[in-house]
Amino acid sequence: MVKGNQTEVWEFILIGFSDLPLHQQTILFVILVTIYLMTVMGNSLTIVLVTVDRHLHTPMYFFLRGLSFLDICYINVTVPDVLKGLLSTQNTILFVGCAVQMYFFICFATIDCFLLAVMAYDRYVAICYPLRYPAIMSKRLCTQLVVYCWGSGFLLSMGQTTFIFSLPYHSSNVIAHFFCDIPPVITLASTDTFFNQIAIFIYTILVILGPFLLILTSYVRILRTILKMHSASGMKKAFSTCTSHLFSVSLLYASGTVMYLRPTSSHTQNTDRLLAMFYVLLMPMFNPIIYSLRNKEMKEAFQKLIITRLL
């Protein structure tokens, strides 16, 4: 579209991994397809197990099922476009399509951060107040917490995305990334983005550092309670239920914080792609492995499902 003497951008070109040699792109395509299939199958299996096994109808697994569904949505926002880019010589995305992709990416990432904080609170109540746990973490409260996470994600991401795509884009339309992430897109704006940078900083504080502080507070109190336990088996069980969640949180928040709280001048294509790999591709794949394969109850539910199908 032409406006005065300037041409408005109506589509973007995603560089993706086109700078890699063809044989490396082929290898990467196979790796990404494998990651994608493992993610979808692993999280789908978690959803099925939690749904069909009545012993898993507890708040912890209710939130885990929600996280698995979220991971499937999350990876479908970006990976199909990445795979398409590896199969074509030039990967383009419409201006509107880029905005939609960024909106859902921010939305699902926001929900993920909030949901992990809710899961930390659930572990805090379960370990610190075991006798009151069923009463505190009622079905109604669990549902309200999940609705809050999803509602906040949809609303907050709408404002951030609108603010970014209301900027004028008249010059370059080449995004040095494999999807429409915030840092590489905003650098293409044909105006000063100071206020947008402030908005991104505030958003990151609210969505990443805010929930992280809640998680940190929960685990400090959990640790105090565990250290007061006299039973070695109780301490081991408590540590076991928390380490998987803490590992998942560490990966997500560390990569997200480094990505979005760095100065714009320090962003490079290789660094951004490497960091994005953690929270876009690896986290959704790791979650079912972290939460399920190390979980005795999930293993037993899987065995019962297999035996039931065979019989």
C-alpha cells in the first residue's frame, strides 16, 4: 500500500534458518518434525491419562492437563511456519498474519507463566497445609485460577500486540528470526519505539518476574517445611514433587528474561534464535517428560491404559 511517498509493508519475509547450508536445513527439518511429533504425542498422552484415570482427578493433575493442552497450542503457533520456511526458498507472512501469530504467541506464553505460578501455589498448599489441601484447592478455586490465567493472557496480549502493530512499517520487511517475535519485529518500525520498549519492559515484569517472585516465595516456604520434616521418605517425596516443576520454571523464566529484558542493541539473530529454541520448541517437549516419566502415578495410569486396551 502506498501512503504519500512511502510504501507501507503488507507482508514480512522471515529469514528463519535460510542462512544455513542446505544439508543443515534438511537435518534441522528432521529434528524439528521429531520435536513437533514428540510434543504433540507426549502432551496428548498426558491429557488422555489425566482424563480417563479417576485417581488423577486432583488439582495437581488438573493443572498439568491444562499445561499439556497449552503446550500443544503453543508449539502450533510457530513450528508449522518454521517447517514451511525450511521447505521453501522464501518464507513470507502477511502483515495481518504476523500480528495474529505474535498475538497468540504472547497470549500462550503469558498463560504459561501464570499457570506455572498457580502450580507452584498448588504445591505450596499441598506440602505446607496437607490436611487443609482438599478444602483450599477446591474444584471451584482450581477452575477460577485457570480461567484467570487464560483470560489474563488473552486480554494482556491484545494490548501489547495492538501497540506494536499500530507502529508505521515503511522500510525493511525482513524479520531476522524464524517467527514474528517481539524484538525482531519492533526493530523494523519506521519510528521511535522508546515507549514500546517501556511497554515491553513493564509487560515482562508483570508476566515473567511477577509470577517468578510468587514461585520463589512458594518454594522458600516449601523448603522450610521440608527441612522441618522428621521422615526421610516424606522429605524425598516432597522434593520429588517439586524438582520437576522447578526445573521447568527455571528453563522458561531464564530464557524469557534474557530475551525480553536485554537492551535492543544487544539482540542478534543467532542469539535470539538460540534463546527462542528453549521456550518455543524445547519447553513444550520437555514438560510431558519432566512431569510424566518421573511420576509414579502417571506411569501406573499409563500401564493401566495399555492393559485395558490389550484386554
